[in-house]
Amino acid sequence: MQFTTISDPPNATIVESGPSEADATTIGAASPQGVLRTSMLHTVLPGNVPLPSVTRADSKITRHMATLMHSSASRGHGMAAAFLPGSLFLKAPRVIVHATASQAPLYLGEAEIVAVATGLPVLLLRRSADGSSLDLTVDVVLPGPTDLTWLLGYRLFRTLAGDSWLVPQVRGPSIQLMRQGLFAAEHAPYFDHWDCDAGLERASAHLASHRIGG
């Protein structure tokens, strides 16, 4: 299967339609049909609500994501340090990662500001507030020249070979997490819903094996 990067350069579309004829494609090359261009700035702006402080569990999960992408990471990166405190800046690929127990729409506005200001993709990792589940949902924002791509509610998936993906809960492109970048494929990395469930469980077990928790 062939892949093309969506993190360099990013484009501003979110694909809601089913798979295209191509095996894989840059998200920005998708057909206008089934594509949503949107902004979240009106949803949550800094100062509207008190944002929770970064916890030890949040820090562990961001570091885990850096490991999955085989990337070195540093804390604080310009606008990210101000609007997404405790986030990590992944150096290769250049991606900003932030983890929180807060559910949407919290942090969507902050993520948008950071993506626009830095021109970098932002991954919002959302964990359960009580730590009862190691399953994550991931919101992805990709900055473009005139608008943004939002990929919301994705799940962490792990193949038998150990490759890590973000897969949609309903439909949309699947995203492979690699050191070279975020790679989008219209075809999912699983064959059926049984295979999908198994991959989601492997990802959750992999988190557990690294003692990700509160």
C-alpha cells in the first residue's frame, strides 16, 4: 500500500465520505464532495472556561505518543506552551501533542490557535477522566493556507506487526503514525470489524503495558 504525507504540507479539509478509488491519498487531494471546512474558534476560547492542569497521566500519554512515532520530543514550543501547557513538540515529524481528560469541545479552540500560529498539526489525546479506561480518542487539526482540517474522535489502533494508526469511529481516512509524518490512507488497516476490535484492544493493551495511568 502506498502512502503520502498529510503533515508536510498540511491541507485544510476533513473527509466525511467513503473510500476513494486510490489506495492512499493526501487528505487535501480529496474530492470536494463529502468535505467539510470548518473553524472551531467560536467553540472555546482561552479565558471562557478554566482549563484543567496537566497531570502525570497526561504527561505519560504524550510521551507514549512520541514513542509510537519514534520521535524525540521537547516541552514548550512557542504558542503551544502558552495555549496548550504541558504539550510536547515532536521534532520529526513536526507535530504538537497534548493530552487531557477533558472532553470536546474543551481545547478545540486552543488547538486551532496553535495550529494556525505554528503551521503544525496538533494531536489532542483525550483519555477517560477517572482513569478507568486506557482507550483514547484523538482529535487532529491540520492547518492549511485558508482553513483547517478537523479529524475528530479517532481511535488508536495497533497492527499485529506493531504499526500504530489512528482510525475513524465511523468513516474517513485512516492515519498511520510514522517518524516521517502522518500518512493518510483511504483503506483501513484492518479487514473487518473483528480485526478492527482486535487492533483497538492491542493498542489499549500496549498502553497498559507501559503503565499509562493516573
